Amino acid sequence: MSSKVYFGSARQSRLDAKETLPAKLDLIMEQLHIRDRVKDEMVVIKMHTGNNIGYSTVHPVFVRKVVQAVKDGGGRPFVADVNWDTQDAENRGYTREVLGCPVYPAAGPRDNYYYTHQRAYKNIKEWKVAGMIEDATFMINLSHVKGHPSCGFGAAFKNLALGCMIGETRSQIHDTNHYDPYWFPEKCPDPKVVKDIIASCPFGALVEDKQNPGNIHIHFEQCNQCGRCLKVAPEGSLKIDAINFHSFQEACAVSTAVSLSTFAPGKVTHLSLATILTPVCDCFGFTGMPILPDLGVFGSDDIVALDQAILDMVGTKSLIVENVPTSLEIRPGPWHPFQVLHGPLKDPYKVVEYGEGLGLGSRHYELIDVLPVEEFSRGAVTYISAK
């Protein structure tokens, strides 16, 4: 059974405010019946407020529209994100005055207000959901689409998987990459060869293990699976294996499932803005140049279908090569653009595959354009009067 995904294109037919993305967001919220669903609900708008000098997070104009829709429907909205991002959110325009609702650290200012859920996955036994997330009775997952060095891309899943958990759990999610062994020191006893292996990586992905000197530790975020290290390492001493990369994706799906389980059926919806698609996550604290064309705005009650539809549309585009940082290495191949950027083993589709397997939604979807772009013959541009 397919799910409905509503879409508003970044393209316009006319130079008219009604055809811009904020207006299309309104149309999507109407299709999702948000105003009809939030009466008397305490609504958390989970978004990433970014940090430092980043400006690619969801623009306050869009957030304000979501807040107003909740208020129109009789809900009580607030924005929530991790404490170290919300502490200076006003620097990026996220204030009560601008948005029309408060901005709260999801687990409190000291990141110590949470609820514990038991669920075993590799190195993780407990998942600590931020208290302000679990206390809410309705959630709007408002995400920004971008690349990500751990998993290829981030959107609706990643916004919840990391942003709804306290820092301890977020760290454990990242550590899942290291759960399955990839370094076998008994097959490389020569310290000089170990140093040569580390030196072979031009991206600094290989370092000496701080906890086990003389061994190798991989920073999977920096690794694009080029294989240079494998040409130096003795056979069997080092593995660049899909399981280490995919573990992060599966952990994100499990984390999302835990957070969503704290809401009653029908009490969550998802909105994603696919503009300024930068190479890496907004948590880096800066905004790189967009490496893919703007797509538009998406919305669905099905998180799996939403991220699937976004990935499918991104897959029809090509990287804007001149905007890719020179420190990254583009690896052309029959892959998704995010894999071309971050490496073939960082398959962005894995999270929706795992999410569907956990019963969070369907990868089959019907894409509904809320305002299709019309074709017009050229005409004069009508300017706004200066009076």
C-alpha cells in the first residue's frame, strides 16, 4: 500500500507570492489537515536550529507558518532541539518574537531531563528520549534536507533519530560504526606498516587508536571508501565493510522508532525543506555552498515514504561540482548523488529500508504536487508599485 507524499516545487510559473515555497508549505499543511488535528494538543515542532554561523537551517519564515497553523487549530506549539544548539538559537533568528512560540532545549538546559526506553541494538541497551519530546502530545517533524558524512544524507529520519535523544545516546548511535571489528592487529604486527596505512589516507580517516595505541581507529565520517588504505594494509588486517557504515543508519531507524512510539497513532506528521542542500549536516556550525539544486518542500504522515520520495527526486539530479569543497573527492559511479559525494557504502536508502522493516511506514508512495508548474509564453513582468 502506497502513502501520500505532498510536494511543492521550488520552481514557479509566475512571479507571484502564491507560488513560492512558503505558500506551497501552506498548501501541504492543508492537505495534511494539521489545523484540524492539533486542537488542545501540546505540539512540539522538532527542528534543527543549527549553531554558530550556519544559515541553511529551515528559515524562520517557514517555522512561523507552521507555528501559526498550530495556533489556528487551537494547539500550543513550541520548538525544540538539542541544548547546545538552542542556547544561541536567537543568533539565527529563532526567538519567541520571530517564531510566535518558545524555543526549548529538548532535554532541558543541562541535557538531563529524559525518559529511558529499553531496546537492545549492538552497543546500545537504553535509549534516552528528551523529556520535552515525550511530554508533547503531538509532533511536527520539521527537517532540512542536506548531505551527511556519516550516512550520505539527513532529512526526516535523522532529525528525529539524533535530535530527540540526549547527548549520551547520540554518542552511542555514532559509536555503532565501531561495534563490528574492522582492524585485526595480529595480521599486521609491524608498527611501521601501521603508520604507513594511516598515512595512506588523504582524508585523515585513519588514526592511531587512543585507547589501544598501535592499533587503527577509523573516523567513518571522513572515509569515502576509496580503498587506498587497503592497498597498503596486509591482507585481512583491515576491512572497509558495509556493515560498519550501515550500522549508523539502522541505529537511526531504531532511534526514530523509539521516539515515535511515545506518540499516539496519528499524532505525528513530517515536513521537509529541500533547499540549500549542503555537503554536510547543519550541526557543523557553518553553511557550505549547495551541492545540488533546490527541490522544494515535502510533507507526509509517513516518514519512510517522505525520505524515500526526497531521495528519489535527489537521485534525478547531478552534483553541482564547482560547489563541492576541494577537500572532498567525488567518486563517479552508478550511485546516488550523495554516494558520489560521500562514498558508495554510505547508501542513503538504508535508513528507509530499515525504517520500513521496523513498521514505520512504506517505501511505496504517491507523490502529489500541490501546485504544478504551468508552462506560459513569455510576457511582461509586473512590478510592485512604489507608492
